[in-house]
Amino acid sequence: MWNKNNSCVIYRNSYQDTFNLNTYKKEISIYIDKINETDTWIRSGKFINDRFKDQISSYQLIGKAALIEGNPNIDILLLKTQVGISLDNAERTATDFIYDYLFDSSTDSAFVALIPSSGDGYISYFFGSPSFFKVKIPFDILSFVCIETIKNYLHLTHSIDISSLPNSDFHSPNTDIAKKAEIVDSALKNMKFCDMASSSGEIIFAMCSTVAEIRYSMNKFIDNTNNGRTKDDFINYFLSKSLHATDYHAGALATLKIGLLLTYPNVEFNMNNFIWGNILTENLFPSVCFDVIVTNPPHMRQELFSVIKDNLSSYNSYNANSDLYCYYTERAFSLLNNKGTLSLIMSNRWMQADYGIPLRKFLASKNISSIVDYDQIRPLKEISTPISIIFANNNLPSETLDITIVNDSDCKDIKQYVEDNSQTLNKMFLSNDKWNFVSNNITLLINKLNNSNVTRFSTYTNESFYRGILTGLNEAFIVDNKTASTLIESHPSAAKILRPILSGRDVKRYMKPETKKQVIFMPRGYTDKMRRETDPYEWLVNTYPSVASHLAKYETKAMKRRDKGDYWWELRSCKYYNLFNNTKIICPSIVKKLSATLDDKKCISNDKTIIIASDDYYLLGLLNSSLMDFYFRNTSNKLLNNHFELRLALLASFPIRNISKTNSFSIKSQKGIETYAKRLSKLHSIPYNERTDSIADEIQSTERSLNHIVYKLYNLTPSEIFLVENN
């Protein structure tokens, strides 16, 4: 069974005959043509890990696969048990041993014969590398994607009413499917299917099983003797006629092909349909346009595929920072025929990340029928980002889009979840900037805030807002207060270049920030300005000996920084360093809720904060209001664990309500917001352990009063206020 028990065992068979090496090689040659026996070896004793020694006596490389396209690394191994250990007792240990062997040796796959010391019988295996199985798509997602894609394909090609198909039940007699059973069967029989990044083959096997199950279910509606219409018949037909597969990893594709040959020995595979190569830069299927494409494209940051990056510049979705899956998405559409349909399982970062702008523009020109967005949930545990599932075709774009936002981390049946939670959105709410799949009411309110009489934050602040500083090496330049005190005690001069620094976690709503760390602050130009004719490093050692001694431990790392100053002990230049000496508003960048505070202690803050050159309590009150938090959470990049990212570009677009000098209401509102913001700053400055119930109540009532003024200032209706406070 394929990938049995989630291990790397692709195929297993036991034999009662005594093991014969020549017979074994002959059997293997069916699948690999030729065995290279030039570099062989045998290992025992110290080469076997202690946890395997009780049951495994030795392992031997008897050859490698040869003459396979792309030269995959496929080993042929013999594994012998210790004296007195049976095959049944040794098998679990043996499979664990080979798993480790494949992992440690970076071998793509291996034929393995497990041989007992007695010589009676043996077990033959074919293993795939753990790297091919590291991303495991949950069964409910695989099943859902395959069924939905087939439904879309049948609707698009034969106008079959998929809306009449309750719970994807192809067995129901009272549906359009039943009435057009022969058409359904013929369509699936002649379907050309491709997985563009086949890897372990889990999508292929899921689609094969789905097609076979649907065709078999048509038997009850088709009037014939059902000869040649078993599930096995349909599986064999799909694998031999419909299936096309490719992968950029030669070892993965070779492993898939061998695994298929072993698992389905009676299928006459067309090996011309399995093509190794780079689907993004090569025309691997020149004579085929596909009816259905389902794939989970590889996720790879742009710096990891730099060798082909120049060849991708012709893609509409090209961006210097794009992840690899963006190009696979666009390529999939080019491989579809005019009535083909596809589904893609991939990260959802493309929806809001800057690198996704070209891809979003490209997708807007295609007919995206539905999207399932896992928001902040990671059903593919091995991928660090949440996923999205896209269903699409090459038709002209429709006006609406079905969207499901998955917020339930315990969701185990995505098909049912979509049926219960899907909603239809008008595509007019999408833009190339960011795709935020929120309800129509939320989108309408966001549009209202943007289109009302507002000034953009960037204009309101004269663009005087910046990211906090980068040191390039925090371990060297940022020290805790205890270390800072030690440096000053050792030599008081250190106090001149030690400045309190805040991280994003130190910044709380309205609270006076408390600094727990300090930064060694010598920006570019500082050394040359102060040293006069003295040697630079000699000046550092003589002027700030304790600091010089501390930094010396990090000299090598500090010299490698891109963002250093004139000397390795300096920070990079920055045009707004002087702003840290003034009163300013500080916002943390990674938050669950938009927050801001006013700092008058001349603190420096790090790159996980944004500083605003302003002491405007009206602006402070707005930033801490429920309305601006609502706007922020529905327009920002969503991160894991219910966190959001405040970026400079997003903050620049915040809608700040104009205060007209001739409008008494807006002037009164501004003063009210300022008054409440000042009051909240004082209340939040009271330590938590000193806050009485009455103070806590006053904080809540003052927050409500401030929010009430903001709602009126932006002309929100009662239903819109309810939406803000309950979203």
C-alpha cells in the first residue's frame, strides 16, 4: 500500500523462498533497466546505531540504479537480521533503520531485501525518501479538492448541474448526474489529468480513487452488462490513459514511477506521460492541453531558486521576491485547454503579501470560481504558512466568487465546513493591492472609510513616520539593563553611548513604556566626528574601554553586516535618528490589536515598531480607537496565532478624518478625542497592581466615550457600529 502507515514504505512483499541474489537483481531490473555495481560495500558493527544492533547484524549496498533520466540516487540494499531474530520481529526495526538511512544519506529511494540469518524466506521493499513525504495533505482536503474539481470540470464541459449534487453524492438518482450518467462516464474516461508537482503522488492516488469511484457509481444508471466496469478497471484506465505527471526533482519522479509499477503490475503505463524537468521553463507536454490539473506546488523563497529566476521574468506574476508557487499558479493556466479546470493547494500569503501583487492581477483576469482560505490555520503542518485552495478555469471572469474562511482549527471535514460557511462575494471588492475575503458588509464599511472626507495618514503626518532602528546584530549592540550597568560601572564613559531601546513587546496602549534593554548607539559618522586624528579603533578602546571589550567578542559577525557604519562597531546611517530625541508616538508592528502610546523619554525603538514624529493626542486617540483597529485588522497582513502586521505602507493609507476650522462638530470631536486620550494615558500609567476596580471601570467608560465620538466623526450607522464592535 502506498506510503503505508505514513512511513516511507511504498511497496512490500514477502517470500517463502530462500533469498537468491541473482533472482533478486533480475526482478529489480524490470523497474530500473540496469544496475551499477561498481561501488558496493558492506557495513556492520560500529556502523549500526545501538538501537538497531539487537536485531540488525549488517547492511550491504549491492548496486545502484543506472540509466534513469536525471540520475536519481536509488540504492539496492540487503539488510540481514541477527542470529535467532525472525523477520516478523525484525521488520519494524528494519523499516526504522532504512528510514534513517534514507534521511541521513539523502538517497532518493531504495530497493531493500530483509533477509533472516536462517535464510528462510525474505521481505522485499521499495522505500521512498522521507523528503518526498514531509508534506502530508489531510485526507479530507484531498477528497474535497478532487471531487470539487471534477464537479467543476463536468459543469464546464457538459453543463451538468453541480448545484443539484448534495454533499457530492454521485450515487443519488435524482440529480443531473444520474440523468447524464453516460456523459459523465465518457467525460471522466477521456479526461486528461496532470499533477505538475507530483512529489509523493498523494494527489494522483486521490484523484485516481475519486475518478474510479464516480465511474463505478455510474453503473447503476448505465444499461449494460457492466463488463469491464469494476473499480480496478477504472483505476487501471486512469493510470494508463488519463494520468500525466512531472516533478523538477528527478528522484521524486523516478520513485513515483517505480512505486506505480510495483503497486499496479497489471497496468500498461505510458511512461511518456511521466516527464522529468522544470515545468516553469520547459515545454514538457508540447502536444497535450489538460482537462484537469490538481497540484500542490512547491513553496520556495526566491533566493533558493535564483539559478532560474532570470528565466521567470516573462511571467505576468513575476516579482523579485515572489515565492515559487506563484509561477506554478500562472503556468497551470497555460497548460489547461479552453474548457479545462484546475485546483491549487498553496500558501495564502499571495493574497496580501507585496510579492503577490502581480499574481493577484493575473488571477483577476481569470475565472476564479471559489477559494477556501485557511486564514491563520495550518492544516499542512510541515508548511509554516496557512494555505488556500483555488478552483479556477480559463473562462472569462465571472462577477462573483464563492469564498470560505476557515477559522476552526479542529476542522476535520472541509467539505461540510464549506457547505456550512461558504458565501458569495462580488469580485468588484477585490483589488490588485490586497485580497481580503471578508463579508460584503465589512468591505462596504472599509470602502466608506476610504471614500469619506478623510486625509491619508501619510499626508496628515507630513510623511514623518518611520520604522525603528536595525542594528544588524542585536546580540552585540543590544544589552539588558544589568549588562549596561556593568559596562557603565567599569567605565562611566559608556553612559554616553548607551541609550534605552524599546521592542514591539514593550509598547502597550497608552502606557508609558518601560525599557528593559539598551543599545550601544554609535551611528555612522560618530567615530570620525569624535576621534579627530586618533586611530579609529584606538579611539574606541581608549574612550569606551568597557564597550570596546564587549563588542570585541562580536567583531567577525559585526564586520559581515550589510548595514554597518564606517566601522564595524557603528550602526548604519539613518536620516531620522534625531526624531528619537523628541516626543513621539510609537506603535508595535506585530500585534493582536492596533496599539499606540506617547513616548517623552527619548527612547529609541527597534524595527518591530513604527515611530510617528508627533505629540498629537487626537492622532493617538484615533490609533487606539476600535474603528482604526477594525480598519487595520481587515486590511493588514494576517499572521499566525491571531496576530496582524502593521506595515509602513498600510499605516500610510489609514483614513484620518479632516477637522474643519469652520465645522464646530468636528472641532468639538477633535477636542473630545484629545481629552479622552490624555485621560487614558494617565489612567494607563497607573501600575496594574495599583489599579482599583473604580480605575478599571473608568478606563472602560473612557474608552467607550472616545469610541463613541470617533463613530460619530466618521458618520457610522448603528449597524456599522455593531459590525465594528463584533468583528
